[in-house]
Amino acid sequence: MHLIRTALRNLKIVLLRSEVKDACPVNCPCDEPKNWRTETITLADLENMEIEGIGGEDHEFDFLKVIFRCAPMLKTVTVRLSDGVTPSVDWCTKVNNMFMAYPSVECNADLVSRAKAVC
């Protein structure tokens, strides 16, 4: 997250996934730093964010929460499911609850093109 410029107005993130999902070893470097969920980053000018390739994992929701918390000028957020992912009721509930917590932001979950089920 340290590589994101603070004057950024538009942010598009494309998550790429491997078809082979290996379990992380103990003390996996992908868990560093341990406190990233509570860090504050300055995104004072961020207005639009799009994340493509969401799979519904907890760390993805935690990342969205960090962005919502750190971007006071945020106007629109769009999340798109990863190819082949069908959203569960739990996923839909988490997304809807997060979006309702930020009523000033226009939030969209693009599920139609990626999966058969919709929230």
C-alpha cells in the first residue's frame, strides 16, 4: 500500500489468481506487515475505485474497509467478481453491509457478467 500515490483520483485494481492455490507456509511473507488492516494511508483525493477479480475472501473485504476509511472524497466503488466465482449469501451480506455503512458513496457489485447468482 505504500506505493499508492496520495494525489490519486482514480484507482483500478485487477486481482489475478492462479488456478493452483497453494497453502501459505507458516510465517508466510504475504502476511506482512501484520498490521496492514489497521494502517492509515492518505488517499485524500481518491474519488473512484474499481476492483476486478474479487473472490470473497476476508482479506479482500478488509482491504475495501481500509480504502473506505482512508478515502474521504470517495464517490464511487465498483467490485467485480473473479471469473467462475458464484457469490454466496454470506458474501452478499458482507458486501451489502459494507456498502450501507458508506451511504455517501455510490457502490456497485458487478455480479452478472461473472456469475449466475446475484445478491
